[in-house]
Amino acid sequence: MNQPPNPTHSPAAAIPATPFTAQVGNVNGGKVLQAHEAGDITVVNTYVRPRPIQLPELPAPHTRPELEHLRAILREADVDRGQIIVLHGPSGAGKTRIAAHLLHLHLDRFTDGVLFADLQGSNPNGPADPNEALDCFLRAIHVGADAIPAGFAARSAAWRSYTYGREVAVLVDDALSAAQVHALLPGRGPFLVVVTARTPLVSLSWEGADHIEIHHPRTSSDQGAAS
């Protein structure tokens, strides 16, 4: 008579893996952890969200007094506090090239990202909407679309909240007004904002901004020859 199989000698049933995902609540440089448990073994895969680096790739500017002035400002700056630098001057003076070059030299300092916004202040069809720039900024630092407010004031406040205490840099290019720039300032912390504009945007001095006038390269060389 056939005997039923002895359960003690049956091959062990495979233990199904139980996957689960936990997301750390740090939106800047946060990690997504995926763990799979099978018996006594747990395998954890860690994915680090990429740091946004949005600087335009432009040719490095020639050595100029303005560039050396910028480097001196950064060397003397308090790295634990926010800093704003306004580069103002005529079209074609090389403001964006100088700003991008400066930030490329200091990428290691801003571990939470370097962002870029073209506000198109000199566009004859009108400047860009800073509310759209805020939306791009928040998405770049991995804030989910459903967590981004629609209103301008609320979106600006969210940007400051998410960047509070973070090491971020922002290049605000071709700004038309200080109001445009003010909405894009990160929260309190070791940030750097470099603004390019045709006019000085003097009211940003209330935020402690340093202003540097950028001359056209031919004007700078002529002045140097004359001196």
C-alpha cells in the first residue's frame, strides 16, 4: 500500500520575497530604499536622487577685473549665510558667461544643487513668469507635482521652506526687476544667488546684495590701456 509522503522529507517551500519601499522625507538629496525580505536575508538597494546642476555650458570668459572682484567676494564671504551678487551692465558685456563660470568653479560648495532661470527681462515680448521658474525649481529638487502649490505667493513660500538650510546656488539670468528675483531667493542658509541684469536692481541692496558693474570687454581694455 502506498504511504503518504513524509512531510519532514518534503523539499522546503520557497519563501516568497516581500518587497516594500520606504521614501526618506528629505527632498534634497533624499534616498529611496527598497528592501526584499526572504527568510533571514534582507537586501537593501539605495538610490540617491541626483543633484541638479542646470548651469548653461558657455565658454570661459577672459581674465577680467570684474571676475577677480567676484572671486574676492566669495573668498571673503561667510559660507554659513546667504549671499546675493548682482552683475549689471549692457547687453553683450558677458554677464552670463562670468556668472556661469564662477558657479562652475564652486560646484563642490553647493551640495544640494545649482539651478538656473532665464527671466528674459530684455525680451521685447515681455519677461518670463517667475511662477513658472519656481515650478521648475521645485521639480528639480524632487518635490512631487502634487505638493507644489499653484499660487505664486504659496509657491515662493514652498521654495523657501524646501531650501531652508540647504547649500544651493541659483543663477537668475536677465532679470527685469528686483521683485522677480526676490521670489526666487532660497530660504535662510548657505545659499548663493547670482543675478544678471541690465540695470543695477538697487533695491536688492536691502537683502545685502553686492553689485558689480560689468563693462563690455572692449570698454574694459580701452580703459586699461588709457590708465
